[in-house]
Amino acid sequence: MGIEKKIAVVAVGGNALIRDPKKTSLYDQYEAVCLTVPHVVDMIQAGWNVVLTHGNGPQVGFLLRKSELSSAELPPAPLDYCGSNTQGSIGYMFEVALYNEFRRRGLPNRAIAVITQTVVDENDPAFKNPAKPVGSFMSAADAEKHRVENQWSVVEDSGRGWRRVVPSPAPRRIIQESIIQELSQQGHTVIGAGGGGIPVVEGPGGILHGVEAVIDKDHASSLLASSIKADLFLIATEVEKIALNFNKPNVQWLDTITVAQAETWLAEGQFGKGSMEPKVRAVLNYIANGGKRALITNAENMARALRGETGTHIVP
């Protein structure tokens, strides 16, 4: 009998797909994925079974814009189908990049993408207070037209124009969690819960149906890590470590922090609401649900961080 490998859930951020705002084609995104994948395979060769999750915000925005531009000829794209579409295309990118990297290293490993649904509560307060911007910026006139004709919720965004906002309910359960866990335990590299998962609600008899919403991918990744009892939850983001007083002269980079310290700094507003705050909260949720080890760093430094040389480690 071989030694049972540990499972790591690795959540890769948007920079894993779009590193240059001027290079956003699907081919450009694949090339960006190819820069991240070797660091993931380093982890696998170091003895981890890896479950990869990813964001999809820009990609969903592209699909919504395409849908808007073609609305005179084609039916609109619902948000849950935008989620499934991007899970498929991004999952394909990771599958191919991983397959090629495995072959380059002479490894027999295989990767598989799982189209993943995430259950949300239809009574979640977020459905009455849509707040998550999606899609492109609009003029006030276009926003009003969509509000009337399509029943969109729209808001003015910091003087840059108007945007559609949708609910962002809390994830409650990952439908495919047992499948993902089983595949990972068998040694496969799984790509799952992309974009936080496709939001679904459960009706009578457990019947599922998709809803117009988006789910925070870090919180969904945290839920998945807890559900499959992952030994490590690693968030790969744009920075090597998280910091206090970020982008200020008195910046303080953090090596190891406790849950209590993180909660204090969250209350003080130290972590950006649209950037680092949801990542820190996701890590705290994972640890609160029995998680063993959590780490925030960038993809380039994952191997060094796992050796304790860098990254921000969050401990109970």
C-alpha cells in the first residue's frame, strides 16, 4: 500500500487567466493558464492531490456583452448558462495545459474538469439586494432601457458609467463535492467549482433549477475545501503575501497570522473589500469548519510558500 496523499484545494485568481488587459482572447487566456500550470504540477510532484478552482468574472462579462450585441438575432444568455459555458471553456484550458505539462515531465497523471453546481438559499437576502456588478459599463439611457425592458437592477459605478448588478448569495452546498473528492483521492487533478459554481436552488423533492446570480469563488472554494476535508486551502492571488497598510509607505507584509489577528484587521478595514477581504474571510470560514492549513500567496511562489519560505500562513 502506498502512502495516502493529502488533498489541496488551490483557488487561482483572475490573473491566472488574464495577465494583460490588452490580451483577452481565448488564446491569450490559454497562454496565461500555461504560465500557472507548472507551479501546480510542482505541488503534485511534491506529493499533493490538487483540486483547482478558478474565477470567471471577466469571461462571464464577455459572454453577456456578446449576448447584448447579438440580441436582435439571438436569445439572451442566462447567467447560470454563462457560468456553465465558462466552466467548460476554462476547464478545457486547464485540462490541456495540465495534460501537456504532465507529458513534458513524463508523468502518467490525468486532469478532469467537472461542471459544478452550487446550491444557494432562495431566501438569501442577496436576492432582494443585488449588489454584484456584471457585464460592461453603460450610459444612463441604456441602463434605464435595460431596467424597463429586461427588469435589470442597475447602479451608477463611481462616475465610470452604469452597470447591471445581480445577487451574490452565499454558497450552501457543492452538488458534485463527493465526485470531486473521489476523483482527487484516485489521484486525478480536478478542476471544479469554477466561478464559484453555477448557482442553483433546490425545489420540492430536491429538484434543482438555475438562478440569475453569481457566487463568490473564494467562498465557494472554501466550502469545497471544507466539504471534501482538504488538508490545505491555498488561494493563489496577485501578491506574494498579504499586508497591513497595503500600498502605503508603512506597509507591513504578513508571514504568519492567527484567526484572531485576521478578524481584528478585518474589523479595522485593513483588507480591500473587492480584493483581499473575501479571500481572508474565505480562509477563516475554512479554518472554522475544521480546516487544517491555509495559505495565501501568488502562483509563482506556491512551492516556496509550501516550504515555509514565503506567503501568508493563517493558523487557528
